[in-house]
Amino acid sequence: MDRVKLNIRGVSYDITQTQQVYVLVLAEDAGSRYLPIVIGVNEAQAIFMQMEGVRTPRPLTHDLFLRMATAFNIELVEVYICSLKNNIFYAELLCLNKDKQLFLDARTSDAVALALRFKCPIFTTEEVMNRAGMTLEDVAAADEKKSPSQLSAEEIQEQLNEAVEAENYEQASLLRDELKKREIT
């Protein structure tokens, strides 16, 4: 299976969501694709603080994990984002203790936060990049799309029909809600 090395490009706030979420952006080391991963506030904070070199008076969870692993001679060799199922990324930690290899299941956001602390590489599969990776052109095209609040009622109805036909029910419900909101006002 082809492995793709990734670098952390940054963490950004996602203003398009109704909840407070962040996007972790990983960049292909030898290519032009990006892998955006939606993460929570705490995970974004753990990654951002390490990237910026912020030190806390007491160890945070990922810092504690680093200290414990170091105390027990456990090395984090690599982070491997191994699959994408139902829009959820899955990651494994490859750890080494003397000559013993150990693979641990981890949330991708936690795995990346640990990769920063252990200074180890991050990899994914070509399949994951093909399914979820984006180029700058993809991002620009997505930015050109209008949000539902910027569309006419006819445009929303048209997109709603397309979303239902494509079985994209989450998008369909957002569009339906925008139409209902306009009926009330």
C-alpha cells in the first residue's frame, strides 16, 4: 500500500459550521494535496499550543503522555492515518519499547498532537488522500460556492432537489431549514 508523508500546515477556525470546530490541515510532503480534518476545540488547542511553543505551568494530557512514555522508554515512531470510514479518520500510533513494536488505535487529532510532541512523522494512505485530499484549486472552487443565505429561494430549492437526489441528507436538511426560516420571516 502506498504511503503518503504529511506535514502539519496549520489549524484554522471553520466559520461555515454552526458549532465551534476547527480544521487541521495536513499537507502532502511530495505533492500539492492537502488533507483537511475537522477537530474539536480542545484538540485544536493542544496542537496549536505545541506548534507555537506555548508552555503551561502544569502538563496537559498530551504532554503527560510524552512524559510517561519517555519515563518507560517508549518511543512514538510514527503516526499513521490508516483509513476513513463514515467521514471519520482513523489513526494508529506505532510505538517502540526496546525491540517490541506496539500499534495503538488513536483519534487522529490526538495522534497529530502526539506526533508534534514526539517529533515523529505522520503518514496516510494514497486511498485516504484520493478520497479526502484537496488541492488549492478544489479549495478555491469550494469558496466560490454561495452559502444558502446568499441564494435565492429558487436556487435553494434547486440545490435541495440535487442534494436529495444525491442522498446528501445533511446538506438537504440545511437547505430545507433555510427555506423554512425564510417562510417565517
